[in-house]
Amino acid sequence: MPNPRALPKTYAVKSFGCQMNVYDGERMAELLSHQGMTAAADGEAAELIVLNTCHIRERAAEKVYSDIGRILKTARAAGEPKPLIAVAGCVAQAEGAEIVARAKAVDIVVGPQAYHRLPSLVADAAAGRTALDTDMPAASKFGALPARRKVAPSAFLTVQEGCDKFCTYCVVPYTRGAEVSRPWGDLVAEAQALVEAGAKEITLLGQNVNAWTGEDAAGRVGGLDGLIRVLDRIEGLERIRYTTSHPNDMTQALIDAHGDVGKLMPFLHLPVQAGSDRILKAMNRSHTADSYLRIIERVRAVRPDIALSGDFIVGFPGETEADFQATLDLVGEIGHAQAFSFKYSPRPGTPAATMADQVPPQEADERLQRLQALLNAQQHAFNNATLGRRTRILIERHGKLPGQMLGKSPWLQSVHLQTDAAIGTLLDVDIVATGPNSVSGAALVSA
Ligand code: SAH
Ligand code: SF4
Ligand code: F3S
């Protein structure tokens, strides 16, 4: 442990991994600002650096240690004292005290359920005391966080955390703990605060967001569809999205919401992982390729233009060429607007890591390329099908070119266009050109 030092005045939070980590990163930044610290400007040295880490894929921990090395080198080169370094997020939860043992430069280790205690951990570290907290307290951290103040037009709201599914390849149930839903009233209040702080769109987040349940003011228990219907009534909120869902929690009530809730965007991210039932079973996914397709059918029945997205893993232990072909066949039947695909990576402590028949990396690489070629072609086809359509986009940021703005279509396509409309504007546009990853729009009327 280093010698006592003054409390830091500036901070930087760097988030990796999923959107829930991005949300946590925002909340940590708000908390530090609330304590009187200032966010360091881009490229400026901060006195406290929070690395909000992800543990989902191989070498995640290695990446953290090399980031720490880079931070130290930059400080040395600039002749500045070493900043306080905090490791947060899922690597912090998984590795705990090992991090400090391996990287002496780390002052604070704080898990995803304990970051509301960051200010006291910072004080401990500055006083030269060990600052390690990877508890998963029964009381939620959310009540201890400051209110939302200023947010982007498209904001995140974590409604559910953790996972009880235990897919055999995945670390999330260990790093994020059991499934917990935040209470209904808290979420409505936070959504309202987000809208007052500038949000036009809210994406509800959870490791299994569609497993959310809660009791409304009248004591009625409802699912995510009920929460969405309540949020739909918030004035000034224009768009609602949610991610990530599990096929087993895709209730008919939630599917129906896609048919009749005006603000719910026509987009569904529903990971399937693989197309072979044998592999799905070994993954402990507890759905089949066919039951997944039936869900998609029901969603399309109420919302024919829904844009579909998914996650895929290739090269899971025991995956044969025939199994992989089943994944390609399934993808062929669905038609994706976008998707994420990964090469299986063994995660220590998960059942799949010790399964026989690990697929040779070259074979998995080759399969990944074939799958990605198909998914990319589907994304391009989806974009092409929107050519000539008139649609509404939410302007989110400036583009690289002068006068260029970037926004999102209802189907979550990136849209770029020339306009003087401000960030946060909802604008009617015609889609005039399409590419593999984005589309271009021409503005019509400012709303
Ligand atoms: N809760 C979500 C997403 C969890 S993590 C779900 O169940 O779908 C995001 C994605 O990372 C997963 O959907 C999976 O495709 C991928 N992933 C998780 N563990 C992995 C591993 N060990 N190797 C490769 N990809 C993995
Ligand atoms: Fe991981 Fe499976 Fe849980 Fe998703 S559902 S977080 S892939 S264990
Ligand atoms: Fe990564 Fe943790 Fe999210 S492992 S994907 S940051 S839940």
C-alpha cells in the first residue's frame, strides 16, 4: 500500500464490456462528481482512474494489467505522480484480492454490486489503507446513488441484474450474482428523472432483462411488459428499448407489447447462441432451435417489421461441422438486422472449460468467418430493404464531417445525414442510401 496522499480532485471512468457496465460507469462518474470531484477532460491526466472491466472473454484480465501498465507509463513520461487506480466491474468481482497481489499499482478493487461505496474506498486508499470491496450486499446499491442529472438523449436504465441461467460457457452468474429485479416505483422515478435530465429514449437493461418482475403501486405483480406500458405514459419519453433478453423469458405478454405499445421500438435482441439442439443442450440453454424460431414467428406476427439481433458462439466444445451448419441454417431462416458473433473461449471455473472435444482454434476461426459473412450479408440486406423509406430518427451526436449528424432509426440502424438539427431532436428523414453498417438519410421536417 502506498503512503497517504491527498484525495483526488479529478477522475476518469473507462468502461468495457456490456451496456450494463456502461450504465454502472455513468453512475460511478455521477457519484464521484457528487463528491466534488471533476471529470478529467479527454486526454487530460486524472488523479483517480476507474477501470470498469469485463470478464466475459479470454484475456480480459490480461487486458486490465496491460491498461494499468500503460497508465503508469503515461504518468511517468509526463513527470506526474501515479494516479489512484481503481479496478471495478466483472474482473474485480472475479479476481478480487488477486488483482492487488499481481498489480501493486492498484489501490482499489470494487465489484459491480458494491460501487456505491466508491467514495469511502477512495478515502481509504488515499489514507494508505486497503480498499477492497467485492461484497454482494442484500441491500441494493441503487438507493445510495445520487439522482440522475444530465444524460444523453438515449439513456440506459438498469432494471434487472444478475443471472440464474448458468449457461455452461458463461461467467456472468458468478460475476453478477443471482437475478434481482429493481422495484417498480424506483424505476418509474428514475425513468422520469432521466427524461427531465434530457433523455428521449430509454433502453432498459438487464443481464436477463425480460426476467424482470415487480409489483406496481396497487400490489399487482407484473413482468417487463407491464413496466414498459407504464413507462409508455411518461410525457417527453419518445422511445423505449430493452436488452438483453433470454428466449425462455420471452412471454406472450411481452411479445404483445411489441404489437401495441407505440413507444416500444421495433427491435429485439434475443441471443440464440447456436442452431444445433445437441450443442444448445450442452450449453444448458434450455431452448431448442425450433422453440426459438417459434418465438420469432410470434413476434413477427404482431410486429412484422421487427429488426432482429442475436448473439452467437461458434466452436463450443464438441461442435461438429454438422452442428455448425445447423447454426448457419437457423441464421438463414431468421434474417438478422444485426448480430454479435464470438469464438468460444474457455472461461476458468465454468463447466464448458473442462469439456472434452475442445474445437481447434483455427477451425473455430474459420467457422466464425463463415458465420460473420452470412450475418453481414443479412445486415446489408436489411439496410437495403429500408432504402426509400420515410422514418423518424433520434439525433444522438455529431458526425466526422462538417454539418453531419448521427442518429438511430427505430430499427437501431445508424443513420448519418446533413442537418442543423440539434442533438436530441427527433427528425423525419428519407433513407436515401444504404451501406453494410449504416444508412444515410435526408431530413424532411424538424419535429
Ligand atoms: N445475458 C445475455 C448475454 C450475456 S453475455 C444472454 O444470455 O444472451 C453476451 C454474450 O457473450 C453471450 O450472449 C454470448 O454469446 C457471449 N459469451 C458469453 N460467454 C462466452 C464465452 N465463454 N465464449 C464466447 N462467447 C461468450
Ligand atoms: Fe450468461 Fe447464459 Fe446468463 Fe446470458 S443467460 S448471462 S449467456 S449464463
Ligand atoms: Fe462483461 Fe460483466 Fe457485462 S463480464 S459482458 S461486463 S456482465
